[in-house]
Amino acid sequence: MRQVCDNKYRMKMGVKSAYPYKLARLMDHDDDLTKRWWVDYYAWSEAKEKLVRKRVEVTGPTLKLRQEKATAIIREVNQKLKKGFIINDGPVDEPVPIAKVESTTHIEAAIALYLSVKGNTLKKNSSKTYKSALNRFKTYLKQNNLLRLKIEKFTPAQAFAYIDGLTVELANKSVNNHLGAVESLFNFYLDRQQIKANPFIAVKRLPERPGKHMAFRPEQITRIKEACELTQDHQLWLFLNFMYFTLARPNSELRLLKVGDIGEKAIRIDGENAKANGTGFVLIAPGLEQLLQKHKIREYPAHYYVFGSDGTPGEKVVYEKYFYNQHRRILTLLKLHDLSYDLYGWKHTGVIALYRATKDVKLIQRQCRHKNLDQTDKYLRDLGLFLDENPLNGLAAL
């Protein structure tokens, strides 16, 4: 095989772009002109959230012409990859015609209408979750010849049978998520008085175990900080600090944070991104304020994302799982990847540190943006924070 460019024989993982990639190489079948030639490369797909293999065919009647074309293609492709080229190849949802659904309409049509209406009011991730859950419900209906059943004829017995089947395959939390989706489907038509009762109303939710995201210990935090410095991933370390201090969710809230959301004393969490659909504010701790000043975050334009794709605040935000991937790389380097540590653990780490520093449950409720103290109390108990404390220890003896 004759060399066409420096990277024909090997693919290197890209490091300059905010998105991973593999540089282009020529596949020429040992200069055989009777076979198809192509340039092979890997680019990041936003829709699939992984590297996707792509090909560009190289044509020409002579060996020299094909090699010249291949060299030009490889040069152009590699330049684009290094500048952040990604693939936008996600499936386009066909618009669902909104038709009137009556109690006599079959369930398949009822699901289609429900999704077409709810899709306009739900956030992207919630919409995907509902669609996935209802697609599974449709599969069950199809397997049991129920897709054409009138919506009013679906019975509580059939509802229990469906959920019972899920409990065999899924964890309790996943079962509850699926139950919530089908409950919402039938409530949609119950509210419109198109059915008389929700067949899932009597199905009880299953008990859920606390999440497995583990908080990081002080010595682990030190090692992770040193690894970020060693790899010069300063943006990741800044992101982890934001999680620790703000207790914001990494993907839907913190990743989409904009410079204009950062005030003098508090940070605004946009209701469009927040899990509870409400805009909230979290206080800026002194440690976070030092980082804001060090990185001069407030000096960037207000519409810039704090975590831009080029490593600094910018108009283009990093892709959805960018910090998950970068964090996983650090954990792998430190041999922590086989344990129950992940990106979400930094929120738990921050909550534990805040509680031990203040013992102020009301403050934690505010920073976590919980609706009530019961939610905060349960969260803290799940983290084991009350197990080693006896509130009566300070009570004096007579």
C-alpha cells in the first residue's frame, strides 16, 4: 500500500476539538484500481452520541489521479474534524396528524395524539422518556393483539398484567417511570371526559432504592484535581466545582448555563432547563466566586454558554455527554471507573460538605431547589447523613 498522507496507516484520536474524532485514512486495496477506493474517518454524531464511521469514495482512471484526490480529501476532512466538525444525522420525527380521539378510538391512535400534544409541552429529555415508555407499551399491546382495542375497553386487569410483566425485566425505578407514562396517557383522556376511569389508577408504585451515585472522598478529590491539572483539562475541573457548589444537575442544568445567568450573589437556573420546570436561584459560595473571578467568567457576553465547545465560554455549548466522557476518562486513569463513582456523585459530595459545614437543612433545601423539607430530609437520609448523629447528645443531665 503506497502512502498518500501521514495518517494513512493509522488513526489517531483527536484532541484539539471539543468533540472526539479519528483522522481520515485512505483504503486503496494495495493500489488496486479494479476495486473501490474510499477515505475512511470517524466523526461525532450528536444524535447517536458516539463516534460514527463515514466514507468518501475516491474515483479516477489512474493511480496518480486517485492518490491526488485522496490527498485532497484527507486534508479537507482532517481540517474540518480538528475545527469541531460533527454529524447531525438524527432521525426526523414525522409530524403526527392531530385527529379527534373519542372513547371508541383504538389505543394506537390515542397514543399518537397524546404524544403529538404532549410533545409541545414537555422538555426534550422528558419527551424522549415518554415516547420510549409508550413505544414499549405499544409493543406489549401489539404482542397481545390489543393495538386496535378501543381506549375505553382497556381494563384494570390488563393494566396490572402489563406492569407485572415489567417487574420481571426492569428495576423498580424503571417500572415506576413506565407506570407514570401510561398513567399520564389515560389521565389525558380522563380529563377530557373521553373515558370514565384510568385503568392504572389502582396500580401501586414500587419501592425504590436510593441512587448508587457515590460521593467522592477528600483523597479522591485531590487525585482527580491533580489528574485534571496533569491533562490540562481545566474546563472539566471548573465544571466539577460548579456541580459541587451549585448542586445543579450536570447535563440539563449546568451544561446549559449561560454567562448572563451568573449574578453578583446568586446563579439563575433557567426553568426551561430545570427538572421541576421552575426558574430557581442558588447562592454563590466564596470558593466558587474565586473561580468565577479567576476565569473572568462574567466578562464574557451574557448570551455565551459558560461551558463552550472550545474550552472557554462561547456561543456553542459542549455536546450532551461531553463532561461525562471527560470525567470517565479521568476516573479510568485513576482506576476508579469500576466503582460506583460517576459525574452525578459531585452533587452528593457538595450536599454532604454543605450539611457538615452548616447543619442547615433549610439552606440545603434552597440550594437543591427542593419543593419541601420532606424531600430534602429524605435526600439527606439516603446519603446517610443522620446515621451517626444523636440530636439528644447535648441535652444536659439533671
